Amino acid sequence: MKPLKANTEMDINKILKTAKLISQIMLENGAETYRVEDTIMRICQSFSFTEVEAIVIPTGVFISVSLDGVSNNHTVIKRVKKRTVDLAKVNSANTISRQITSGAINLDQAILQLENMLAASPEKRLFPTLAAGLSAGFFTLLFGGGLFDFSIASFSGAIVQLAAFFLKREDMFHFIISLTGGIITAFIAIAATQIFSTGNLELIISGGIMPLLPGLAMTNAIRDSMRGDLVSGVARGTEALIVAVALAVGVMIVLKAWLLMGGGFNL
């Protein structure tokens, strides 16, 4: 395979734009910071840059390259605000990066594919809503709940997922989304157990909030910290802690309000 080479200012700008778009897509959809850095390094080094530096944190990307390692340094910075979990997009971005380094596609084709990926309409809501509902219900069964608990937890999980879609569309903070999820879950659990006079409130709430827990963020925090990326590790760990606290506060608000109204619990 003939080595790739950046010969002009335009080539360098295209390479940096491609690396920026790929890193943005990967970061926004749940990729680890070290994986994003490695992808940037591989793309830039495949174009015979003498010096490549990439720093990635959960909220931004910094890329600097130089053809001769002495002068003509080029730098690009990208602020990343949106964060969700879509491993299919991470895989697609990885695939494009491999095609670039192997010469299977050129930079113009890569940029077009990446921009289309960023501009793509949001995923259909039916499957994520169904998946969230079923996962909440099966977690309730795992905790020892019955068929009624499964049904209510599944319903609350689906409703919370729909609410999360709406709040993300309105660009709400993760804290607000998690707080709202906790409130909705606890409210549905209390309403159902009081109306039907059956069910286990604790198990329904426990199962209902499970799909909202930041498992991937905590896993990435541990992996980044173990690799020495302490800024990313602490940032992701703090984000996971804030989400967990918001869920707990949302549930607590509803339970405390119900107690102040003189209500009781089916535990």
C-alpha cells in the first residue's frame, strides 16, 4: 500500500477536520478517551506527520500536528457538550478511521460520511423505549419481585425513557434528566401500589431506575484512571456520581412528599 502524504495546507485542514469529526462522534456516543486518542494518532500518523499530539477529555478534543516536527504546527480544538450511549456510531466511526488509514476511502468521502452521521435524524424511539421498559421489569424480577412488580416497573421504565428523549431534545442537563427519571419512577410506583393495593414499592423503584444508572460512565472512569488519564477518569466518575445522586434525590422527593401527606408504603 502506498503511504499517505499530506502535501498542502488544504490536505492538512482536511486531515484535522476528519480527525475532529471522528473524535467528536466517538466521544459523544460513549467511547473511552484513550480509544479516541489512539484513533486520532493512527489517522494523523498514517499521513506521515512527524509530530502528532492528541489530548482528549470528556468535554473536549485538542489535536496538534506538524509535518517536520519543527515548524508549521496546526492545531484544532473541539468542544463536546452532548454525551449519550450509541456504540453503533462508535463502531461506524472506527470503521471509517480504518478505511482512511488503509486508503480504502479518501478524505472527502470520509468527511461526507461523518457529516451525514452527525446530521442523521435521532434514532427511532420504539426500540429504546421497549428495551428500557423490559430491562427495568426484568431487574425487578431479579430482585425478587412478582408479575405485578414486573409490569409496573416495565411501564415506568418506558415512560422514563420517553421523558428522557424529550428532555435531551430540549438540551437539558444530565442532572435534570436523572432527577426527573427518579421522580417519575417513584410516582408511578406509589400510585400503582396504592391503587391496586398490592406490589412491592421498593422492588418496583429499584428495578425502574436501573436503566438510568450510569454503568458505562463508571466503567469508562475506572478504565481511564487505570490507564493514567486521571482528568478523564475523575470527570467521568464525577458525572456518574452526579447522575446517581440525582436519581436518589428524585425518588426521595416523591417518597418524602407522600409521607408528609400521610401516606404509607407497601414494602
